Amino acid sequence: MKKILLSLLLLMSGTLVFAQTPCPIEYRLNNGGGNCPDTVINGVTVTATGTVTLTFEAPVDPNNIPAIGLVQETTTNPPVILTGISFGRGTLNNNGTVTYCYYTGPNNNNNLQGRSRTFRFIVFFNGGVPCGSNIPLPISLSLFSATRYNSSVAIKWITATETNNSGFEIQRLVGNGNWQTLITIPSQAAGGNSSSDLTYTYTDLNNTKGVTQYRLKQIDLDTKYKFSEIRAVRGEGQLGKAIVYPNPSSTGKVNIVLEEISSPRQLTLIDMSGRILQQWKVFTNNNIQVENLNPGMYSLIILIPETGEKTIEKIIVSKR
């Protein structure tokens, strides 16, 4: 998997930060429409033929989910562009993948159901920007942390650059409720633009006993907005280096909150037979959600490569 690419372009007016729009690196086909809605092709209402789920080389911005532009069958040489296939809007999943419904229309055999065929998916972001292109970021965060101190949580973030930034909303999620806006903090940048470090802090009086999640909603001067990554903190009095909840899980979905450290970690999820189900080799966030687990027992191995420290968390999924 390629690393997330961040490019710095030096201009006379300062330094702007760009992010590369990620490209898909894996796909999974599901022949069967499932929960996909019907659509109309050439005046005829058709049901979905199936779904395709794409895994990308870097996280996908939930406010800029790409569209599938075309598909090539790569089994042949040269590759052949498939025609007569329509794709619905992508849905971002909790694990970072994106799922699309696809429709082949009536009497169309040029679809994605070949058992021995391989494909390449070409995607485009807002405005027809192809994957792999550089697009400007409204802000560049060099730090975003949430740290509990007894009955309060200290929230801190530092922007390395800001472009047309109006300000931030601090949002909080407790348990399985809804995101709540705690406060709106205006940008410190003159005119919303800055190329030097700006530090923001806020203290949330929070004596909740369970896990609390925080995120930033960054708002542009033109009212467009983007969300930051999520930071999670333990409840007051909760101990341990990792918290798994709910555990046991009756839905096949669990949330994991790790202790707040600056070093990246490697996470490995294995089943009772020792088979590796998922692995995150360079994980820098402090929370993650794992879903679609079948009933059984699992082990999550948490390794800090810098120190060699390893911990193992048991996860139980009960029968649904």
C-alpha cells in the first residue's frame, strides 16, 4: 500500500499544502443488488446487478467521495473498456472502503460477473479530478489531540497552514448518541490564510464514565466544511491501555480506543485459528472500528515498533 502523499508547493505568497487524491488498490465484487435502489436506464427501470467495494491507497475524504468513471477488463491484453454499466454514488464504509451499486441494464452481458476476469476501476473526484492528482487542503493539521485530566478533557490542535478558513466547530459524541457541537472557534489566521503554525486549545468539562469521541469541523469562508479524524478518550476512571466496546458484541461490530501516544502502532486482528483477518501496519490514530465479524473469539495484537511493546486484547462476538 502506498503511503499518503503530501506535497508542499512553494509560492511567492507562502506555502500551500496539497493532498493527493487516492486511487483504488483493491476491489471486491458482490453479484446481487442487496439494498441497492432501482434505477432507470434508457427509460427502463432496472434493479442493481451487484456491488463493487473499492479499497484505496489512502483515506478517502467523506466530503469528496470519488465516482467510478470507467472500468477496464485487464484479463485481456490490451485491456478492454466495459460499456453499458452504470454506477451509483459511493458510500463510505466505517473501515475506509467505498461501496458502489452497479447496473448493467436489460440484455447486457458485458458486465462484471466473469469468474476468471480481472478489472481496473478508474475513479474521479469532485470536478472530474482524476485520482493521483494534487488538490489543495483548506488546512493542514500538524497536531490534533484530546487528553483526559480527571473530569475534564483538554483538546488541542495546531495548523501548519490555513487557506480560506473561517474557523472550527468542536464536536463531541458520547456513547451511541449524536454528534454535538460544543463551541465554534474562529480562525486565528488573518483573512483565513496562514503559512505558519497556529495553536488552538479548548477544555471540555466532561465527567462521562464511558468513551467520548471528538472531531473538528473545519469551515471555509464559503461555508464548505470538512471533518478531521476522530480522537477518543476514556471515561473518567476508566483504566487500561486499550478499551474494546461493546465486548461481547452482538452485532459483529466493535470500537477500539487506544492510549494516546505519539508513536505509530501496528494492529493485527486474528481469529482463533491464528488466521490474520486484518492488519494495519502504520496506525497513527487512537481509535478504530472493526465490523462484519462473525460469532466467535478474536485477538487484537497491538505492537509499538519503536519500543517493541506488545499487548493483546480479546474480542468476543456472540450469536446475533
